[in-house]
Amino acid sequence: MVSEGVAAPDQEILRDVREFYDSVGWSQLGEGLYQNARYEDLRPVAQDYIRRCHLRVKRYLPERGRLLLDAGSGPIQYPEYLEYSRGYARRVCLDVSKLALEEARARIGGHGWFVIGDISRLPFSEGSFDGVVSLHTVHHVPAEQQGRAFWEIHRVQATGSRAVVVYSWGSHSVLMRLFQWPIRMAERLIARRSHGPQTARDLKLDPHAKSPGTFTHHHDSSWIKGQLDRLQDYEIVVWRSVSTAFMRSLVHRKAFGDGFLRLIYRIEELAPHLMGSWGQYPMIILGKPSLKTGGTS
Ligand SMILES: C[S@@+](CC[C@H](N)C(=O)[O-])C[C@H]1O[C@@H](n2cnc3c(N)ncnc32)[C@H](O)[C@@H]1O
């Protein structure tokens, strides 16, 4: 029997997520390549676009400071992630997965402090961080607790700092819903044409192979905005407007894939707010303005 309240199921979700990342997600498939990379498009045609999307995060962070919090850091798996804390004295990596933190420590050593913890109950005092990033993590938090994760991030931000949360609208993305059928048709065509993976590396990253997974919940933009409205200062802009499924099925080098992605990037730059609300992955920027005391009559 499940007792009243939400605490017990929430703890189960947290435990499931931690076990998944400790035993599967951050297990290495070879040369610094994690099982988690299955969810990304690692083909050469996608590299430049993905790299530029990663670097977008840095634009919104204060360039330097004492402490940068990376909430749900994982192993700091992409080289661009190192850029975010370049101007900071320390990067504080927080994660539920012990393996993630061991890998992160192997990557940044003395530049980091490593803390096992839950993003919706941050073990830090108010205003501790000059910058915060949380990438692809909040969607692992139980649905009703996700607002709390945002408020926790906001609580530990210093006045005048900024936090960047990369989230996914999941199946609510208006843009990706428009492309649902072309994606499905292209996937079928590719599956029919493919004669199976060629190498062990391909096999490990075969997009059609079944990937194990863990708990995720994606809210739509109106739910998130409803939660954020109690914070004074926030903005939603694009991180990346297209999903991995879109890229793997519709972007191909032989079909001018590089040019297609350059065009998508250009559109994202021209309309960051629209593409942030409609595309697949938004960046939610939290500010923390200083409280004005006194005032003029
Ligand atoms: C999809 S991975 C993203 C990792 C990294 N931010 C990145 O972009 O590569 C999600 C990470 O969040 C961690 N995580 C999930 N739920 C968490 C929670 N409630 N508190 C802290 N970390 C959590 C997982 O252990 C995992 O390392």
C-alpha cells in the first residue's frame, strides 16, 4: 500500500535515477564515451552545430566569480562544458551519482569540489554562487518537485548572478510536433536501408538500438512559466531547437546537412525567444536583481 503524501514515491524516483546513472548512464563504452551519449547525435555532420549550442550557455553566465555551481554535473562530459567555469576559482559539481562525481573529479581535479546531493534540496546556503548551470537534469526530478528545483537554484544564487538551466519540452515542443511525420517516415526509410551497424563503435551508438532509460518528466512552457512567475527575473531563450531524433533522421551530409544546420542556427539566433518556447530545448535564465532599499518620494 502506498501511504499518503508524495515523499516515498519521490525518494524511489531519486533512487532509480541514481542507480541508473551509477550502473548504466555513466558507464564507459570506450575512450571517454559514456552510455549517456546514446541520446546525442555524435555524427561529424552535427558536431559544429552542437558545439555552438553548448557555447551559448556561456553567453548568459557571469564571466568570472568565486564559485560556479554545476547542478547535476554528470562527469562534465563535453569539452565545451569546461569553458563555463574557466573564470571561476572553483566549480562545485553536485550530483546524485557517485560515479558521475568520480569521473568529474578525474576531469577537473583541484578546480572542483564534489558534492553528492539532490537538486531539489540543495545543501548550500542562500546566495553562495556567482553562477549556476544545470544542464539536462531538472527533467529527472519528480513532476511536482520541478518548480522547487528552480527555486532552490534561485535561492543559492548570489545577488546579481545568473543561472542557466537547460530543459527539454519533450513531446510538448511545437516545432518538433510539426516534424513528427517527416521524422517517422525518414526513420523508417533509414531502418529499411541500413544493413546493420558496421563497427563495434557504431553498434554502441546505433540510434535504432533500444536504450535503457530512467525516470523523466517534461512539463510544457506554460507550467514552467507558472512556476517561475514568483521569481522576479527570468527569461526563456533557445539552447537548441531541434531534437536528436530530428537530426539523426533529417540531417545528412549528403543532403546538405551542414548547410541545413547552419540555417537552423541562424534562425535560432534571429528569434531566440520564439525558438526557445517552440523548439526542443530551452535555456531558462534566472537572474537575481539586488533588492532596492529606501527609495525616492
Ligand atoms: C542527463 S544527465 C546530464 C549530465 C550533465 N549535466 C550533462 O549535460 O552532460 C543528468 C544528470 O543529473 C543527475 N541527477 C538526476 N536527478 C538528480 C537530482 N535530483 N539531483 C542531483 N542530480 C540529479 C544524474 O545523476 C545525471 O548525472
